[in-house]
Amino acid sequence: MSRRDAERDGRRAESLAAWWLRLKGWTILARRVRTPVGEIDLIARRGRTLAFIEVKARATRAEADLALDDYRLRRVAACAGAVGHHYARNGDEMRIDAIFLIPRRLPRHVPDVWRG
């Protein structure tokens, strides 16, 4: 797969994840937030919960489960630390979530994936 194809597929996955979150009552605050330490796919809010969301699209559940390792979680956490103050309100619960997309399956939203 070329870099262009991967980019297109990543954007499509993020759009689907954003759509899914909206159906569940979330407000999407930002997409593809770039920082010096990496990128956050989605930043979303529902009530007093602010979530920094990593989106992973894979062919199978097993591949999806392996796609988000400790290294990637640390990068998302570093990004959240870099930009969280722009989105957080007093009293917010901030967390890192993941959304896994697998063909012919509903998206799987894993809240607070770091604490699992």
C-alpha cells in the first residue's frame, strides 16, 4: 500500500470513528491534532469527559488488538499533555480512548484504554 493510500484509509477511518462517537453523544472538538511529539487522531467531549482518541483500522480483531502498543499509548499521552490545556475545563476527567475499526463489524470503542 502506498503512503497516499494509507493516508486516505486513515482519514476514512477517522471520519467513521468521529461519526460513531457523534451517534453516541460525543462532540468532536478536533481531528488530527499535530504536536512536536506526535499526533492525536480525535479529541472529543461528552459531558465532563475529555477524550484523546487513537483510531486503528485493521483487517482482523487480532491485528487491531496488536496495533496499539505501549509505545503508541505513550505518544498519545505526550500529545494530550501538550495540547490538553487548550481543550480541558475545570473539573474535566481526561482520558485516552481507542476506537478499533474492523471490516463488517461495528466500531469498538475502548474507553480509558491506558488503564484497560
